Amino acid sequence: MKKSPFLGLIIVLIIISCSQNKIVPETKIENTLKSVSFWYDSVGIDPHELLLSIERTNKVIDTIGYPDAGYELWVVQSDTNKAYRFMIEGYWPNQALYDTIHNNTLYKNNNPSTKAEEALWKALKSVDYNRFIRVQ
């Protein structure tokens, strides 16, 4: 009986097609620590310029290995406190990883990339800063 080389190939293809590819779901780190800071803006900064700077910092945090941590920018719309213009919310897995991120050389060396970005941050004044731990 003559064996066909194609028969072996067909059998291998059937075995491969029947095997299941396991897709490992991405593990999302649950954030249990939040930092909130309020900023006073005396010069009328464009929020989109500030957001670009924050997004650059978030990319550094991603590079360090924590894509589920970082910052979000909010414009404060308050009738009772006109001093606040921006709120920057930080979200962190826990205090230990907050410290790990903030002590990382990449994060520490994340200086403003341009003179304009540096001037942007110098024009803002931090009014209030707090950290919160979620009750579980």
C-alpha cells in the first residue's frame, strides 16, 4: 500500500484545527486608592493642552507596567467655589503600587517636554490635595 504524503498533512491540519486556542483574559488591576487635587488657574489655560500633558504622563505609567493606573483631568463646574478650575484625579491599585510608580526613575524623569508645557504647569497653583482609600 502506497502512503500519500498529503494524507499525513491532512491529518496534521485536522488535529491543529480541532485543538482549542486558549485566550488568556487580560487581568485588570482593581484600583483601591484615589488621589484628588484641585488647581487654581489664573491665566485661562486651555484644558486640552493640560490633558495632552497628563496623557503623556499616563503613557509613562503604562511603560512602567501599570496601564490601569494614571490620571484623569476634570474641569470644575462649581457655583459655590470659583477658585477651583481643574480637578486631577489619580487612580491607583493600592498605596504600595502608588509608591512604586512615583519612585520609578521613568516617572521621576517625566519632566515637561517643552517650554510651553513647563509654563502651563507653572501657571497653575495646587489648592488642595487628598488621597482616598475605597472601603471594601
